[in-house]
Amino acid sequence: ALLDYSRSVGLVDPSAGGGDPGAIGNNAPHSLTSATLIELNQSLAAARASRIQAEGRWRQAAAAPLMSLPDVLGNAAIQQMAQKRAEMEAQYQEDLERRKPDHPVVQQELAAINSLDRQAGALARRIRTSIRNQYEASRRQEAQLESTVNELKGETLSEQSLGIRYNILKREVETNRELYNGLLQRFKEVSAEAAVTSNNISVIDR
């Protein structure tokens, strides 16, 4: 009856296939839906923590000056550009002491410095965009998991209502199993006693 009811309402209890059936509690069946809900709820908590961290990074990146962002300052390419710019700036200042600002060499050096600044700025903007994209991706993942968890919550609540009848049948199964085991043990004991009991019947005439 328990199996027929489970099939009729679509309840799947993974714990019903193994272990000691008597050790299973009287709670509603730990169905695939509820098991998935527990797993996704843990994933949602992890996704929410990741989103909070990504949001903090993006807020910092959006508010702070572009070239002062930790991700920008720690970028290897940016560091190389900064070192090269420092060398070019030193050469530019040295030539500026000996030549006028409109001298072709000085102008060429200044143009090279400005070009390097534009490259560094473009790279820094891409880094900041990457931070924003990571935040947006984590936000979408959290929203998707939250939607799925909410759907599974509704399904789990419906299963809990169906689980009331399941629990009644399950308790009957456990009670009948205990009675059967008790009777079987007593039957074995009686059979063993009967095998060793002497009697006063003897064959007189076949």
C-alpha cells in the first residue's frame, strides 16, 4: 500500500531503498525534490556570498579613480607601462632642459608619453569593465538560483501535504514489520523447543 501510494502521487523517497527501514524517522519522505532543494539552497548561499563580494569590488571600482584601483595597480601590463612611462618622462624632462618645448624631438617624446597614457587608460577601463561583468554575472547567477529555489519550495510544500498519508502508511509498515519479526522469532524458539522435547510415544506394532 505504501509503494502504491508513492507511485500514485509521484513521491520518490531515496532513503527507502537501503539501510535499516526501522531506523527511518516518521518525518515526511526525504524526496528527490527536497534533496535538490537542500543542495540548491547551499549553492544559493555560496552564490549570494560571491555576489556580495563582487558587488563590493564593483562599488569600489566605480567610486575610486581609475588608475588607483587595486586590480589596475596589480596588473603586470600596467606595471610595465608605468615603468616605461617613468623612463620616457625622465628622458623628456632631460631633453626639455636642453631644447625648447616645440622641438621635434621633444614633441615626439611627448606624443609617445601621451600614447602610452592612452594605452594604459584603455587597459585600466577594460579591467574595470571586467570587474563590473563579474558582478553582473554573479548577480544573474544568484537570481537564477533564487528563482529555482523558490519553485522547489512550492513543490516541497505540496509534497509535505502528500507526505501526511505517506507517514500513516509508513508507520503501519514499521508496526507490521515489528510484529512479524517478533512472531518469527517466537516461532523459531518454539520450533527449537519442539525438536528437543522427549515424548512417551513408542512404536508397538507397525
